[in-house]
Amino acid sequence: RRFMGSKSTPTSNKIAAQAKAASDAVTAAHVPAKGTMTGAMERPVWRRFMDAYEHSLARRPILTKSITGGILFGLGDFLGQTLSGQAREEGFDRARFIRAALYGGVFYPIPAHLHYNFLESLTVRIRISATKAPFFKAFVEQFVYWSYLSNAYYHAVLGALQGFTPQMIYNRVEDTLWETLKAQWVFWIPVQLVNFRYVPVRHQLNFVLVVSLVWTSFLSIAFPPEKKALPVHE
């Protein structure tokens, strides 16, 4: 006697196949495939480092950017002292190196993190199209507020770390800001157009920090703090 349902149908076969696929997926998620751990360990070191960095950036963005900024600003000052010949002629200035690393690791990351997130939120709020967004962000950053504030902030913080008086800090900013801005517009506008066009928001500060190796080297050569201990104006 043939019982109802004993014969397979296309529908029942499809359901059975879906159930088996779901079971296999659960098993794969909980039981590592043979060689999986070995394969993970065999990945290139740089790839494992980038995965760990991405994980840290997602969980602790400011701390991760602070560590990155301290390392890269310190390296930028090291390159500046080396390329300018100061390290060879006068000896490596450790105090100056520490000031640069402190600025990049402590004083710069939080304002910069807030700046890039603000630019993104502003762009979304006023509904700037994707094709126009890089130009809008670059314009706001370079000509509305950030370039003036960030460069004045840079010179002021380094002056304060040197022990300058408020008047000496003001003189330093006044005497260096315009020259710094002109150099910044030439260097950073093209860089930021690329950054805002192709780099995700969470990585934009990191992109700037890497490119800042060149910029920080320039600042260290062009505006070394030791040569800007300006007298108080009469």
C-alpha cells in the first residue's frame, strides 16, 4: 500500500536541501574547517596587523588615532631634523621630538576626529551630492575655519610646550600663520580632494596622518620652535 507523502516531490526536495544547507552553515560557524587556523596564521603579517588595527579603530577610534598620531608626528619630526641636517650638525633634539609626538598623540587627534565627523554630518545634513562632496568639504576645511584654527593651534601648542609666555605664543602665531597657510593650501587641497573622494570617513584622519609625514617634516624644517622664540613686541 502506498502511503501519502512517501513519494518525494520537488517541493519536499527543495525544503530538505534548504534544511541541509542551514545545518551545514551552523556547523561551519562553530567547527573550524581543517586547516582554517593554519591558514589564518599563514596570512601575511601586514594583513593580520591591518585586521587588528581595523578592529581597534572600530572599538576605540580616538585612542587608536592618538597612538597613530603620536608615532607619525614623532617620525615626521625625526625626518625633519634628519633632512634639514640639524641632527648631523647639532645633534638630535630629543625635547623637540617629544613635543612633536605629544602634539600628534595628545593635542591633535580629538579636535581632528571631531572635525572630520562634523564635515561628514554637515555634508549629509545639507544634502551635498557625492560628486560635489569632496569639493565642498575641501572648501569648508581650507577656507572657512579648519586651516586657520589648526595651524594657529599647532604653533600655539608647540610654543606652550616650550614654555613661551602668552605674548610670545601670540607673536609666534602672528609671524608664522600666513606663511603656513599658503604652504598648506598648495599641499593639502589636492590631498584632501583625494581623501574626501576615496577614503571612508573613519579612515580620513589616518590618511591625513600618513600624508602628514611629509607635511610635519616640512613644518619641522620651515618653522622649528627653537628659532621662533620671538621677543615680545613693543
